[in-house]
Amino acid sequence: MGTSRKLTERQIADSKGALDSRVEELQSQGVTAEKLKRDPIWRKLNAKNRQLNGRLRRVTEIEVQNANLITMKAEHAAKKAAEKAAKPEKKAAAPAAGKPAKDKAAKPAKSKVKSDKPEKK
């Protein structure tokens, strides 16, 4: 089971807060923007933030795909219902005009009598 949009957005907010606090801490120490990228803690927090943003994009793609699937299923069901309504019902009682009706009960059943011949092995 994947993560929900709500959970992922909360995780992104927490990640951004941690990243921002690390940036403020480094800037108060006098670290420039170029040297900021060398800080291992900042890189770890930034990587986590990028992972969460990618996960949110995938959640969005899945939500769009599910919405499309639901509409396609509804259209397909409506199409089937329309075809069924437009299709004339077959009359089971009346046989075709040119063919006589077959009576299955009139045919004798085949007997399954074993022959006297021995079976070949």
C-alpha cells in the first residue's frame, strides 16, 4: 500500500522545515550558497525533500489514472446498457420459419454396453 496525498504533503512540509532551519543555521555561521551544497546534513535533507516531491508527483499521476479509469468504466457500462436496450430480444418459443423443431426427447439414448472383446494393452 502506498502513501496517501495527505501523508506525503505533511512529510514534505516537515522536510522543508528541517531544510530551511539547516540553511538558516549555516547562514548564521557565515556559510555561502556554494559551500552550502558541501554540507552533508543539508545534502541529506535536500535529497529527502526531492524524494518526497517525486513521490507526490507519482501519487498525483496515480490519482489522475484512477479518475480516468472510473470514467472509462462508466462509459463502457453505459455503452453496454445502450447496446442491450437497442438489441431486439430473441423469441425462444418460436423456431425459425424454414426449419422444423427438433425434439430431443424423441431420440433414443445411446447405450453404453461393453463389448465382449478383451482390451488391448
